Amino acid sequence: MTQAANFIQCSKSEGNFSHHVPLNKLNKALEIHENSVEALTVRGALFIHIKKFDLAIKDLEKCYEANSDARAYLITALEQLYDLEKTSDVLNKLRSVSPEHRLIKAVDEQRRKIEREREETKKKYRATEPKREIKEPTAKKSRFNTWTEKDGKMEIMKKKENDTKMKKSLDKDVSKRNLASILAAIDHFDK
């Protein structure tokens, strides 16, 4: 495992980095000691370097509580993966590892800002929305009705009663006897 870490450092400085040799050595070390914090940390760092963030996170989640370097690498892997995917799962993992991380604060602030803007938009909409008046249904008025909405309730009742009597007079067949009552009804509605 130490050889793999040294090999990574040397290869990086020489500029001809190949991840296959150190990865094989780390895999062998983890076959022997499957929960080796150092081997998991170095392999996680190697996976970050070759941009296999899911694999890095898988290794580093096993050991970040026991090793501060593993924790730092895990945060880096989660940041990189979030930059690529922008998923809430990655953000939640980062929140559980580092609740005060700058990325968490930025996302939370952005969410609060969106929520404030949404509330302001609702308030503006409510303020500009025309007020709807609720009109009480009015009685359907026939051309034979002499009452108006301005009349009081008692007056409307009396006029409706008189109008009903006059309508009955108009419904009669015309004859000499009832001609006078029909003419009276017509005069009543012509007022």
C-alpha cells in the first residue's frame, strides 16, 4: 500500500502517470486487509484522480470517520460528482459528511432565495388580481312586474301581489263583462 502511494506520487511528478499498477497493488492489499483505512484512502484518492467518483466515494465512505485525509478526499469526490450530476443524493451525502460545507450553504441560500421570490410573486399576483364582487342572485323580473330593486321588501311583496292579480285578469278571455278588468290591468302595467 505504501508502495502504491509512493508510486502515485512519483508518477505524478514525472508526468507519466498510469493508474493500473498502483490500483492493482491497492486491490491486492485490500484482499489481504479489506478494511485497511490507509489502502481505502489511497485507492479513493486514486479513483478521484482518474475521475471515477462513485468508486472513490464507495471506498472513502468506509473510512472517512477514522482518517481526516479520507474525509477530505470524500468531500472532494462529492464536490466533483455534484458538479457533474447536480443530484440531491450527492448533496445529501455531502451534507451528512460536512454540514457546513460552502456548497451546502450556497445551495441552501439559493433555495431560500427561490422560495422568497416565489412568495413575492404570489403577493404581487394577489395584489394585482382584480377583486371579484360576489353578487347576490336577483329575482328574474318579468315585463309585467312593477316593482324595482330599490323598493323595500314590504313594498316589493305588495307590488308582486298586485301584479299577480293583474296577470290573472289579463289571462281571461275577452268579453263585455271582463273588458273593464283587462283594461285596468293594462293601465296598471303601463305606469
